[in-house]
Amino acid sequence: MARIVFTLAEWRSVAQELHSPRYSAAPAGLHERLHALVRQAPHDWHEQSFALELDDSSIEAVWDAHSALTRCNPYSRQHEAGIAEASRIIHGHQNERKNPSTHEREIP
């Protein structure tokens, strides 16, 4: 299982795309999960981000539909997010070394 984060507007578009004739065999339960998300979210929260945990086949279908809509590499957003998180961790560790807390002490 992996987590995908899109805005509500993007999830709505993906759900509509997956109902098109191009996607005749979406993974079991995916349509229902997307329908539940769109139905339960406040309708005016178009730019609010929502995350879904999906299995591998559902993730592939969602990325395919999303890339068809946006005409971009489906993995670029996730890749960029991973790089940003790694960078944050590295910078955090570097700052800890520059400014050790008073509770830390060097061991000779």
C-alpha cells in the first residue's frame, strides 16, 4: 500500500477519467473509494489536499489517469516530494550538529 495525495479537484478529475471508456477494467474497489472521497468531502474544498492509501494496481490506474489528464510524468510529483523530504532531513541533521542542544555532550 502506498499513499497518494491530490487536491479534491484532482481526485474528482481522476475519478471521471477512470469512468471513461479507456479504463474499462479499473481495479476492484477503486471506483467506490474515489466515489466515497468525492461524496464525503465538502464540495467547496477544491484545493484542499486529500490522501488515499491504495494498493499497487490502484496506484498504477490512478497515476495513468492523472498523467492522461495532466500530460506529465506520473512519478515526478512523488519524486519531488521524496527529494524535498530527504533534503529536509539532511538539513535538520546538519543544523543539529552546528547547534547541539545543552543536553548533549561529547564523549571523549
